[in-house]
Amino acid sequence: MDTFTKRLESAQIAFNFDDLMLLPGFSETRSRDISTDTRFSTNIRLRTPLVSSPMDTVTEARMAIAMAENGGIGVLHRNMTPEEQSRMVGEVKNHEPVSKNATRGKDGRLAVAAALAPTDIERAKMLSKEADALVFDVAHFHTKSILESAKKIIDSTDRDVIIGSMGTKEDVMHSVKALGRVDGVRAGIGGGSICITTDVTKAGSPTPFAVAQAADAIDELGIDIPIIADGGIRTAGDIALVFALGADSAMLGFGLAGTAECPGETITMNGKEYRGYRGMGSKSAREKRLVNDRYADTGGKNFDEGIEGLVPYKGGVVDVIDVLNSAVKASISYAGAGSIAEMAQKARIARVTGRTIKAEIKR
Ligand code: XMP
């Protein structure tokens, strides 16, 4: 066995967003001609590379409709009964797509994904009737028991299946090999704005690092599975950066929280409007008990892995999507690429040093 000192000295560098930047590159495509076409999963194409997170303060039917209408996709959260969630799937499916950019499923109707626990066979059956994709929604997918139960669901459904969350190359290599069919990988553990998993457990995988690890695993396996970067994404630049590391789309919680399409009431305080945003491992989200199995499998599940709070009300999500998407195009252009696929091939990344950080100017 290696010595403990060796273990210490060979610690990997798990880069996070603030550690990295994109270097400018020769650009042949004008910003407005840049394509953000991509895939969410093997069979679902997106015109906008944005995915709304399965959180109960972010994605219910209204958000899923808005996301798909605007070329992205929503993943319905699972902190509700399978009946309620299936009804929401139906609501999205029955919405007539208006925009030509709308994301559609094989059935030609608006596309929608739905989160579930890898043990929830009954929910999988109900969701498989209409949802286009099933998203296994656990903080740490790579465990023996989860692989065994997920395999049963995968073998019983014809829907696209997304596995996650994944933090390392080994997580992805072993899970994909064990499961046979996988249509998407959700990468990043503990990096979310409302996550305290890493503070509490010291375990996690920052999203840029997790994405690069997943992309290498997929390359090494010689297969073609889209990667969804998830957790801690705040800006369009963060999104472009994960494309440079091999991601195909970006999942947002905080980035969409506070918009009109999120579930929940608007709260007015001192003349300003706010909406609630909470981690699915926060005390209040877990009180419903339907999401308890998402977090550390300690039997008792008696500690929090997320926080809750308020975010400023942002108005309609369409504006948020539009602004993000044009800024993502600008980032891609700065990096000298013309598309998301080209980002993976061409973009160059630099490490941020103390000197890169600008002086604070009061505005
Ligand atoms: P952002 O940064 O977009 O992150 O708000 C959203 C992602 O965070 C994850 N998530 C959690 N992780 N405890 C965690 O450790 C939690 O309570 C929690 N709730 C959500 C999830 O991957 C989501 O997409």
C-alpha cells in the first residue's frame, strides 16, 4: 500500500468555477450566428442548453412548460406523490407548443423530464407513460444498492434515463458499465448554492472537475452520452466553461430561482419582492419525507444537507433565459468557438491567479 504521506501528496486538484477562466481564441463565427444546439439526453435535442433543476422551489409544470417552450427542458421535482408528479407531466404534455424553438419529445409534444428515486419502481412505471426522460435523483448514485435498483427500472422502461449525481471518472465508468443503458449523466456533487453537503461531510466534487471527469470516462468508454453540469452555476461564463470541459447542458437551481414560473408565493419585505429557494436536503424540504432518500444514506437521515432562504423576485423566466443564452453565445465567441461542440474541441482554459482578481470598486 502507498504511504499515507503519498495519499496526501497525490491529492487531486478539484477545480471549481472561481479557479478557472476561458482564454480568448480566434473566432470565425459572429456572436449572433453561434449555435447553442445541444442534447439533454441521447434522444432529446435542445436549442437552448439550459435545464431547470428538480427542486421544489424551482420546477413544477409551469417552469417545465416555460423551459421547453424556450428550447430548454425542465426536470419535475419528486417531493410530491407519484400521482401529483404524473399529473404535472400530463400538464406539460398537453400544453400546445407555440415557439418554433420548443423542445419536443418523440411524440412531437413538449418534452419533459421527471426526477425519481432509483428505488421507486411504482413512480417509474407511472412516469414512463408520458415523461420523455427519467432522472435518477440522488446526491451520490455510485453505490451498490442504487446500481442494483436503478438497473431494474432501466430494464423496465423505454424512456431516456439520466443517472446522477456523479463526481468522479470511476463513478461514471463503473455505473455505465453496470447499467448497460444510460442516456445522460448529471455531474457535480455538493457544489450547489444551497448545498452544505461538503461542509457537513467533507465529501463532494466541484462541478467543473466532475464534468471533466465524466467526459473523460465517456471518452474512454468510447460511447456518446450527454453530460449535464449541475451545481454552483451562476453566470453565462460558468456555463461556457463547463462546455469547455465536456458538458452538453447546464442545470440551474439558483439561476432560475425567484422567477415567476417557480412554485411558491412572492413575499414582500421592506418594499422588495422575494421568493423562497431551498435545498432539497434542507430541513423544511425533508419534512415532506419524499426526498429524504436523496441524501446521505445514514438510516436515521437526521441532519441537513441544504439550506433555505429568500432570493429577489426576478419576473418572467423567459427574460432570464434570453439574457443567459445571449451571454453564453458571447462567451463561446470569446473562446474562439462557434458552437457547444466546438467549445469541447477548441476552448483553452487558464487558472486564475491572485493577479487576475480585480480591485473592488464601490458602485
Ligand atoms: P444551484 O447552485 O444551481 O445548484 O442552486 C442546484 C443543485 O444543487 C443540488 N442540490 C443540493 N445539494 N443539498 C445539496 O448538497 C441540498 O439540499 C440540495 N438541493 C439541491 C442539486 O444537484 C441541484 O440541481
